[in-house]
Amino acid sequence: MSDRLPPLTALRAFDAAARHMSFQEAAAELNVTPAALSFQIKSLEQHLGTPVFHRLNRAVELTEAGRVLAPGVKDGFETLTTAWRAALRLQDNRTLTVTAGPAFTAKWLAPRLYDFARAHPDIDLRFSASLRMMDFTRDEVDVAIRFGRGDDSGLYSLPLRREWMTPVMTPEMARQYPTPESLRDAPILFDESIDFLKPACDWPTWFRAVGMDFAPEHGPRFSQADHAVDAAIAGAGVVLGRRAMVVRALHEGTLVAPYKIALLSQARFRFLCQKGAEDRPQIKAFRDWVLSELEKTAHVSDALSFVPVADVAAT
């Protein structure tokens, strides 16, 4: 017996026939005649030394050898296809596929994209708003922007600005609740999208940072940060706003941060791509644009005093 593989055309014919369980349908997929496909299957069986299909009256079914072979052949072709597409993407300097969380996409990226598109009309920018962990090879994604304290080993990872949280509200509401103490009577909004963070970056932690023992319990709760921010902009209440989600509203004045004390999270956004791909023209252009956009609103943080969350974490 030899470990020498059969011809690729024979393996492809087998893979298609095993998926369709029909020589006719497999032949149509591969754009060959059923006779040509049957010849390739016979060639593979001769190479293997045993049948891989039982030929029935109007159907086929896998033999034991065929059942053993089929999953590996299918995975092999999927791996080859993935690698081929990844190699093709390296030659494509016009398309850029970016994934970021839905809230970050809505509140930070989307309002700014016109500027990037105007500056780089030659780049075809595509977005996938998702929190799913990405495989840069399999998922055909070029850049991911992710929040947290993830393991970025094996990737190019550029930390973006540190994420802080501070109460934000409309200017009208700020006049009603001029001090942290007055928030005991304010309508409180809860952004539960960061409940996973440890130490917690929540309302009780912020109140400890300003010297208060207060843990609000009642108020609307939102699973998406952008929804909580939109509710605050609409005047529904006060939200513990995250920098990336509220910086534009603070810059434009639709929200204000009146108390000047902000929790400094241990988590942050990172700009991620495959190691070695960071200098591809479209990735470099997008990275440089993100950094320049961050600088435009950096002044929003100037009036804040930061308290590291670890310093006021619950014991």
C-alpha cells in the first residue's frame, strides 16, 4: 500500500459525489459529464484498492472506506479554498473588510465613514457589525476592532485610546441634577453591554469613585451600549457613558459630562489584523484614519479626572 495521493481531479469528483450522493448532481456542479465523473471515481477506487461507493439502481451510497474518506476530503478542499482566497486577498489593494461591534459601528464608525470614503475613493470599504471572534484566514476579514482584554497573540494588535466611563446626560437634565449627590433622584439608565468586565465598571463603582455609597437598582436596562446612549440623548435619563460611545455627542454638545470624575477601565479597543498585513496599503490607510479621528475628539477628555477602576473595585 502507498501513501501517494490520487489525482486532485479524482478527489474533487469524489467530494462532490459524496456531498450530493448523486453522480448526476456532482457532474453538474463540476461542469463535466456523468461518464467523466464516474471515470474519476473509478480512478480513485483503483488508486485506493477498494470501492468508495455502492452503485445502486438509481442512487449511490458510501462504502465504509468512502465514509472514512469523505470528511477529510471535504475539510481538505475547504482548507485549500480558504488558503487560495487568502492568497488572492493579498493581491487586492482595493477592498477592505472591517468588523467591529454593532454599538461601536453605530456610534463611532458610521458617523465618520463619509470622511474616509471621500479621502480614499479607491478603497471599497465593507463592514460586518459583529461581536463574533474572527478567524482572519477563514472569515475573509482584513481588520477587526475589538473591545476588552482579549488574547491577541499571533496578531498585529494596536491598542487604541483607554476607555473611560462617566455619567452623561442632556444639558437640560444636567441643570436638574448638578451634583453627584443629586443623582439619587435622577432617572438612571443601565448599559449592560460591559457587565462582563472585571473589575466592574458600573454605577456603584463610579459612585465609590466620588465618595458615595450608592447602588441604583431601578431604571431601563440596555444590552447594547448605543441604545443606552440614544435613550440618554432623547432625555430619558442619565447613563454611565463609555468614551467611544459618547465622545461624538459630547463634542457636539447633545450630551454633557458635568461631574468630571471618570472611571478608567482596564479594557480598551484594539485595532487587529494578521501579523504582517498591517502595512498593506488599504489597512495602513484605515489605521492611520482611525488614529487621526481619535485625535479630533481627544480634547473631550481634557476636563476629566480619571480614577482607575481597580482603585475603587468592590472587595
